[in-house]
Amino acid sequence: YAATLGGARVLGKEAEIGSIECGKQADLAFFPMPQNLTTVPDLLANLTYLLPETPAKAVFIAGTSMI
């Protein structure tokens, strides 16, 4: 929350950024979920380790598809 909607509020831009909804800008990347990540205790650490070898399925910059 602090890095998303809270950060947008601090900047006075909650109408434009801070959450994923129609009319707001967003930068998103979608990656396939490797099968071996379903039972690991630290999902974020494992995603950080594995994602450099995993191509993104979709990337959106300011709400516009790049792939």
C-alpha cells in the first residue's frame, strides 16, 4: 500500500497512478509461474532468482502493451 496508493497520495496523483484500474497509468509485467515455485517458503526470493531466465509473457508501460 505505501508504495502504491499511499505513494500516489503523497504525490497528489491518486487520480492518475497508485492502483490498477481503468483510466490510470500502470507499468506491469506478466511472467509464467514455474512449476517448482508452488511449494517454496520464500516466493519473492525464488522469483528474483528465476525471472532473469524467464521471458515475460506481456509487458505494459503506462497502460500500453509492449509485447
